[in-house]
Amino acid sequence: MNIIERIIADKARVPSVKAKDEITVPVDLVMAHDVTGPMAIEQFYRIGTAKVFDREKVVFVIDHNIPSSSVDSRLQHNTLKKFYREMGVKLYHQGDGVIHQLVAEEGLYKKGDIIVGADSHTCTAGAFGAIAIPVGATEMAAVMALGTIDIEVPATYLIEVKGSLNPGVFAKDVILYIISKFGTGGFTDTAVIFGGDAIRRMSYDEKMTISNMAIEMGAMISYVDQGDDIGEVEETFAIDASEIEPQVACPYSPGNGRPVREVEGTPISQVIIGSCTNGRLSDMEIAARVLEGKKVADTVTMIVVPASKRIAQQMDEKGFTKIFRKAGAIVVNPGCGPCFGAHQGLLCEDDVAVSTTNRNFPGRMGHKKAKVYLASPRTAAESAIAGYIVNSESHLQRGVD
Amino acid sequence: MEKVKGCVFFLGDDIDTDQILPGYAMSVPASQLGQYALKGSSIPDFVEKVQSGDVIIAGRNFGCGSSREQAPEALKQAGVGAIVADSFAMIFRKNSINIGLPIITSECIDELKKDISEGDVVEVDIEEGKLLHVKSGKTYELNKLSPQALAIIKAGGLINRVREILRERGELDDH
């Protein structure tokens, strides 16, 4: 058995499992947010059971429309609050942060746990060695009632990034490069392990960035090598770290990764730094260092959205918030707002954005013709100053760093 | 299980969940989701065109992206009777089955796109894995659903199955 199969077998209390086995697995944490949770709750009530399987293990986080962006979104908040009062489940509703960041910070799971989340970026938790499975509302309701999930054990693939990353290449560049190589359906229904010394050397912040975007290749499970014996996998893909240049995923797919230099000079009108992909303190530090003493181009609207309240507080303490505001950026409250196209910075038809978020599908951030380039915080911050897409390596050579 | 009969709409590869149900529509009351089906796609006026039982034929990786169950729910409410595609993204596939929206893969998508015109009437037999092009009388093979998926669709969705499990455990008092 490989590491994924061992965790599943241990949890299910069976001697062994293999790919394609159908198995029922107990769940250690089940979670949803304000735009998936209400549907899950509605389905839960349809089941007709009086209580959730374990109220300590059911968590809701209001992060998508916070503060509420419409009357309907406020209704969704209140649905979660009502369920919290009735069932005694956990609820975070005071702008505490994006669900994936918050549950990690709060220590609501640990290595080897099984997590079920009604959000596709649930896979972020693979950074810490948890098996995190994304589901929709109805399956979330079923898990809240039963405390278990029925899965088909996935085939496991290993992606190894070996060697040293080039200067100016960050975790985001690595994952955009990987997605461009394997495509948006490249690992549908499978488990993907990210390993190799270049990944193992990364901080947890960076590992979260990598793990977060495994869903953009269709993966069921993402797992970052924790130094345990990985075991036998279906196939191993080796990537030489030195071949990775700073990347942007061009419109309209996270799979359209290309070296930044190929689109350098593209005029932009908005920059977003944040999200569950790149809204952590180390991301903010990278952006703040670039922006210190500089000004955002007067043609650019720059939005900074920390991934959690804790990160926002640390940004204040370290002076990053001040740097961003002095540079002309809008620092908004922690949440998902700008990333998913409901509020806090929607784009219109002729807008072009550089964003550190995870998706650039048509209409993801507003008008379906608006163009979004996904990039690292470094590329995003430098582009904000220039008013066009900038290849960070070229700045490095000019001695800006 | 009754066959699905309706007109065909074609869509391409990688139809993501933002195209199927845009983020801004994720907060509308559940009963109104149908009004936003495919609003972000190449057929933004789909809701005005679609009739109950119509069939979407699409390419690879249909439903990629978000876990939003609002996406298949919107299609179901709009009247979509079945989706036939090269392949589906995992969460979308599970969500569709869990809410009882028949989705099915086929190796014949290229052939279907060549032989059938948009708006032609087809009849889809989910249980047997067949698609009949009514005008030509030609039948195409679809990949049968797994027994588990078929059972959920027949039961009218996952919720009914969970009720069965809880009833067996004596944890559901619904008498």
C-alpha cells in the first residue's frame, strides 16, 4: 500500500485497500461555508435526523460573502447561524478568514485525518498530510448525518520536483507550471502526491499553495510528502526544478500556464493579492517588499485580501498593511470576495487583471470577457507598480531586489 | 427507469462551473437557480431555449472547477434531462448523481457531434446506456453508470439512501 492507501485503510479499520475498492471511511472533520453550507443544511433537514453525527467535528465558516454582499447572501449567513444554534456545531462568522486557512490555523485537523469539505479547495489540507475530499452539498449533508463517507479508493500518482528553483520562482509558479503540463483534467478522480526535494524544502505556506491547486487538475485527493515512506504509486513524474520559469496562467483556464516573459508588457487594470491560494503572511511579505516606497500605477486598482484575521493582524504588526495602503492598494477584510466574482472588485468586459487566486475561468471575477492572469504575489505586486505584466526575473537582473 | 427524450444542445470541452452557474448566482434562493443555468457559457440564453427533457452533449471534463452543487441543480431545474459527455469532473459528477440528474459518458461524442444537429431529438436510456437519434434511427453506445450511481439516481438521490441507512440503524424516527 502507498501512503494514501495506508491512511484510508487505517481509518476504515481494514487490513488493506487498493485502487478502485469501494469503502466507507469515518470522517474527522466536515466543513462548509456560506454559499455551500445552506444547501447542505437544507438537504440535512430532508434526511430527518435530529442531530449531526458529532457537533465538534462539523464546522461552518462564513467567508465567501462577508460582510454580506446582498440580501440573499445575508439569508445564507442566517441559515448557518440558525443551524449553529440548533445543532451546536462550530461556526466562524466574524470575518475570521477563508475556511481552508482558518481550519489549519485553528488546528481543527492533523496529519492523517480524513476531511470532507463542501468546497473544491478543501485539498489545501493535503499540505499537512490530511486526506481532504471535496464534496457538494448533498454529500456534505450525508456525512453530517452519518459521520462517514463512501469513496472509491483512487489511483495514486507522484509528482516530484527535484533540484533548486530559479531565483524569482515561487510555489505558485511551480504549481501553475505543473497544471500547464498535465492539464485541467490531468488527474481527474486520482490522488496526487507532491514530492521531491524542491517541494520538501518549502514552508507550510508554500506547500498549501501547491496543494490548494491540485483540484485544478481534477484530483480527488492532494497530499504533500510528509517525509514518510510513500510506497508504490501508479506512476511517478519527475520535474527538474531548474526548468521552471515564473509563470502566469493566461485566460481563461488555470491550465494555460506560460512563462511570464511571453506576456510581459500586457497592460492591466486590476491586481489582486490574497485568497486561500496566496493570502498568507509570507505572500504578503513578498508583495510588501516589492511595494515598499513604491506606488501602484494610476491605471491599476489593487486589492489585498488576507486569508485570515490572524494574518491581517500580523500584517498590521509587521507594517505590511501600511505599505500596501501607502502604495495605493485597497486592503479589504479576510475572505473569498474578489476571487469568486460575487463582490469586492468585479471586473467588466475590458478589464485585465493579474491575480494570485486559483481560477480564471470566463466570468470568474465578473464579466465573462474580462481577462484574468493567475500569478505569484511577486509577479502580481511588480505588475501593479508597472501597470503591465512584469517578469520578476527581469527586475531581479536590473537589481531591484 | 424512464427514458429521457428531448432536443440536443452542444457544448465543448472544459465547461467549468462558473460557466454553468456564475459565482454571483450562488446565493439566490435555491428554487430560483434554474434561471441562471449556463448564464456564463457560450449559450447565455439557454434558459429561454431549453425545454423539459432536453439533452446536453459535451466534450471532456464537463463541470470542472468548483464544488457548487448549485451548478447541476440549476441545470436540473432548467429542465435538462441528461448530460452526455466524453468525461466529467469528479465533484460535478457526484453532485449530479446525488441530486438525481442523469449524467453519462460515451466514447462516441465525436460521432454524435458529426451525425446530430443542434435541436435534433434524441432519446437517452440511462439504464441500458443507449442514445437514439430519432431522425436517423441510429443508436449510439453510452457507458453504463456504476450500480451504485444508478441505485442513487433510481432512489431519487442520495438523501433517500441515507434515510434508509439511518432507518436500519434505528436512528431515524419517521413513523
